[in-house]
Amino acid sequence: MDPSERRIIGSLLLLSSLTFLTIGLYTEQLEFVLQIVKKIFEAAVAGLP
């Protein structure tokens, strides 16, 4: 995978996560969004040595 393809995929992931965060703030479901973010970071950190 070329670096330019990685940048495009990274940009799309960032844009979608910001969109979901905005939707969570707008619908007053920030607590639920924060729980999802915590679970994602726990899974990401668990794989580190």
C-alpha cells in the first residue's frame, strides 16, 4: 500500500470519527461516545508489549 493510499484512508477514518463525535454531541449522547472511545483505546493498548 502506497503512502498516499494510507494518508487517504487515515483521513477518511479521522473524518468519520469526527462526524460520529459531532453526532454524539448533537444528540446529547456524549457519555455513550466516551465509553466507545475508552473501549477502543483499551483494545489498542492491550496489544502493546
